[in-house]
Amino acid sequence: MMNIDYHTDEFTYTLRPNDIIEVKTHANFDGNFQVDKVEENLRILDDVIDKKPRTLILYFPDKYVSKAVLKKYSTPPKYIVARAFLTTSFASKLIGNLYLTLINRFVKDGIPSKIFSQENEAVLWLETELAMKTKEL
């Protein structure tokens, strides 16, 4: 099975064969993330999830994301069993920590979430989390 890509103005979602959904800033996106785009982005993500247990690997952008936008994304979509945040810079690590702080303060969703700097470590952790969760189901 091959990767399947979905696109919005702001993001590219890639469904990998191992049930990991990769979320990256769209290659042609060069602006600020907008609150009014959140609904469309989440609708497309729900389509990618397709009511199946999945995990997310989110590549944090090296640009500012407002608290209002982060808060709109703080409630995870249904069927997501774990989230890995991949950071490549100090700035994106700050954004990731802010996001996780918001989640832990307001949502308390119980979904395992970790920040990584190496993709292979994030993927291994997500595959392990998904395998444990699917055994429970």
C-alpha cells in the first residue's frame, strides 16, 4: 500500500500504510495560520481518519501560531490514539510545548502525546502506541 496525500490551503495530510497520519504545513503555504481555516482542516483530517484507529505525527512549523488557532486544534479528532510532535528547531519546540500545555490544561483527553526531534523515534513510538491500543479494542 502507498501513502495517500490530502491537501488544504495550510496543510498536507499523508496517510501512511502503518495508520500514521503525517501532518505538515502545505509546501505552498506562506502566511499565518487562520482561525477561519480550522474547520476545513479538521474536516479533511476526519476524512483521512475514516473512523479507524490512527496516530498523528505533526511537524511543527517554524513560524508563529497564535494561541487562538492552537486552542481550536487542542481537541483531538475521534479515533486518534496517540500524537507525536516533530520539531526541528527551538522555535517549533516552544510552539509544541505551548500546544501540549493548552491540551493538558483545558482538554485532559488522555491521549498520549510526545515531542520528538527524530522522525524515526516518533514513528516507532506511534506504532507501539497503536499496537497497544488496538489490542485493547
